[in-house]
Amino acid sequence: MRTTLPGLLLLSALAGCGGLGTPAGTVAPSRGHVTEPPAALELSTRMARLGAAEDLIYLIDLEGVTRTAQTSLPEGGYQAVYTEGGIAFTLTVERRDLTADECPSLPIPDAGGPVRCVPTTTGFYRRGGGRHEIVLSRDGFIVRLGGPRTVPRTRLRSLAFAAHHASAEEFDALLPPR
């Protein structure tokens, strides 16, 4: 079950009102331990240190695919580098739309040279230099997954579609330490 930060805030509010059974800080009779409210405020504080907007933090959680770096981008965007079999992929999530007219002017990370865009039913397939990427258009933002052109387009597409909004547990694991 994925719990997002807004969900944690709601759970925290309900726990404070006694709306979730055992109130925070009391002993739960069936489990015999002290319960604590979700740490939504702590997650929010740690997220602010990362500098990326919560709704733009996407992850890839597949066997053999490892996140090796992450950074925030202007306007709350998020970027992460993943590796699989020694090959690096770049996952970028930005708050923007991408039109066919704008597509060629948006650089592909580490590509250089002109960008060629092919519209798809979900966004664009783009290539330039020795790299290519899949762009998925979402409501008010885009998810981009790019890699070297030696990687089949179908693999890029499957990695792009595997990218998902981080759950509360995933946020906790990727955010700067407490």
C-alpha cells in the first residue's frame, strides 16, 4: 500500500482526533506497545531540504535497477540517475507541458546536438546525439527517462512506465537523513 505525504497528513490529523482507534502515545492493548502518529511533519521538513516538490518525486523500483544519484531542479523539479547492468539512465520530472513545437528545443541530458521528436500516444520519443528518451505527459508535468541509444527503445519505455510517485516509505528512504 502506498501512502503519500498528503495521506500521512490526513492520518496524522485523524490520529490526533482519536479517529483511528488507539490515540497516539497510548498503549495498544492488542499489540502491547506504544503507538506514535505518522511523522508527516518530519518528512515534510526533510523534503524541503531536498528542494524538490513532493508531487514531482518519482522513483523506479525494479530488480537490478539502482538509483545512484538524485538532485532537485529549478521550480521544484526532480532528477535521478539509475543504473542497470553498468548503463546509466536519467529520470527527470518537471512541472511543465511539452508541445510538438517546444519539443526540439528541450535538451536531452548529456546528448548534445539537435533533438528530433516523434509524437506518441503518451507524449514523445526523442533522440539527439548518442542518447534518446521517452517523455510521458501528465497533468501539468512531464516524466522523462533517457539513456544511451544502444539501449532498445522498448527498454526505455518500460523503465519510463515503471517510474511512479514515491510512497511515504520510499520518501523516508531517499530523503536526506533526519
